[in-house]
Amino acid sequence: MRKIITVLAVLSLLSSCVVPQSKFDELKSENESIKSENESIKSENKKIQSINLQLNKKIDSLYDEKETIARKELETSLHSEKEALRLIEDYYTFYYANMVYRNPQLRRIGDNKFSVSLQECTNKEVFKGNDFFWHSRVLFLTINNDGTYKVN
């Protein structure tokens, strides 16, 4: 009798745990559709990653190209110290013909901006030979891209 009760109890438990075949088939088809959708999403994700990689490479190449162009423009627009000295000479020849200068020293303070330290004196032989008459001066030279300049 005990065996029968135990078997009946086990059978009632098992029968209550059983899923109907229609429900099982429905879940199985849903599982297959989810797997299929997952595969299509993975495929689409790979395509998007490939496009993203191509775009990143293109962005990097454009950034490098932009830097190269900017560097070339800067190199062509920068004026040399030699050019700055030539302009200081032009400045004294044209604007201060009655003065002479010596010992010009340049410091670049910007792309085309220089501070110029020099000594100047009245352009007369009596004064030029005596250090007492020379005095120091600092000028600020700005060279424009069109070749004109300004001295402050």
C-alpha cells in the first residue's frame, strides 16, 4: 500500500509538471525565431562595425591632412630673422636716416612678431665713435603676410 501511495504521489507530481505539446511547440518556434533574429542582428552589427572602422580611418586621414596643410601654411607665412633684420635696416634707412644702429638682437614673440633690441646713435661721425652717445632701444616688429611691416 505504501508503494502504491508513493507511486501515485510521484505520478501526480509528474503529471502536474508536464507542459502541453502545443505550448512546447509554440515556445520552440519562438526560440527559433529569436535565434534567427539574433543572427541577423549580429550580421548587421558586423556591417556597422566595418563602416565605423572605415569612417574612423577616413577621419584620421583627414585630420592628418589638415595638420599637414596647416603646417605648410605656417611655414610659408613665417618670416625669418634674416628678413626681420632686413626690415629693421629698411626702417632706419627710410624713417630714421639721421640715426644709425648697431648690435641688433631679435627674439620671436609670435608667428611674425619680433622684439628687437639694439643700440642707436645720431648719424654723425663725432658721435658714432664715442660709446657715450649710444643708447639702447627695444622695438617691436610685426610683419604682415603681404610683406608690409609695422615697428612700435
